[in-house]
Amino acid sequence: MTDEQMVTTPEGPARLWIDGDASSRLWLVLGHGAGGGVQARDLAALARRLPADGIGVIRAEQPYRVAGKRLPPRPQVLDRGWAAIVDAVPKGVPVVTGGRSSGARVACRTARSVGASAVVALAFPLHPPGKPEKSRLPELAESGVPTLVLQGARDTFGRPDEFPPGEYTLKVIENADHGMAVPKAFDQAAAVDAVVEAVREFLAPPAG
């Protein structure tokens, strides 16, 4: 059962959607996309399925969304809100941060400053559609912690073959677009399963 909790941040109240409990061996904190919310198909699937593996999932709704605004504020404002959100996560076990699209950018920019053990970047927006010259690669490359990138093969914000080799693990979600949706000719459930399994493998306990 999902619990909801409000958190005070310097940018206004944020809302946490919590799936997991005190027995969780780690917490995965996920931010939403710029114009989307915490009910995105990949975020919702991770929250629904990972707690059974001892991975607590917290989906964080940024203050601007709680306030009813559609457009996100400046990166510095997002990052300040995010830092307060992560600070509210229960202590005592590792914390992995991440999110989809804009949320992935925030997680990469702040990973070291918030003490994240790793980052899960869903649909990282490598560049605006049709504008590869406006690259956000430095944000990804400088996360400073182990990072998993899950990218749809049809993502117009950056196809998998546009990502150069780097200090991150890139997993391709076949046939998926930026929202991890696939055409009707393909299996939507299989695409979501691939996201969950890749994150599950990335966050598996160390052998031994």
C-alpha cells in the first residue's frame, strides 16, 4: 500500500509517494519528468514491484507540481527542492536516487551532494528533440557515482546510439519512446518488464 507524506523544502512543500517500510535494504528515490508526474508507467511499475525485493521506492513530486504548476523552475530551484526531499528519506540504509527525463537530470546533478550511492536515469534527455548540439551529456558524465541509463530505442531526446561510451551503464528498451511507450504492434508490458528487470539487476546485493 502506498503511503503519502508531505515534506517541507526551501521551494515549498513536496509530496512523497512511499512504497516500502523499515525492512527495506535500500531506498530508491525517483523524480518525475518536467511535465509529467509520479504515475508515469515506468515509475509506477518500479514502485509496485521492487519492494518485494527489499527495495523501498519513493516517488517524489517536486514543489512546483504540488503547487499546480506545469512548467518546472530553473535547475538550481529543482536541485534545492530535491536535496530537501532526499534528506527526508529514512536513514540507516543506502539511498539510490534517480528519475525520468528532467528527474534523471536532477539526480545526476546532485548525486554526490546528497550522498547517493548510485543513480538510475530513466529516459535521460540527452538533448532537446532535433537539437543534438544542445547536449546535456556533462550532467550525466559527472554524476560521480555508478549510474544506470535506461533509454528507449526510439527516444527523440537521445537515441541509445547517440550516447558515447562513458562512466555509466546503458540499457536499451527496445521499441520504446521517451515515455517508455511502444507502438501497438509491440508488447507494452514487455517494455515495462525490461525496465524493472534492469533496475532490479543494477540494485542487486553484491555477490557474497
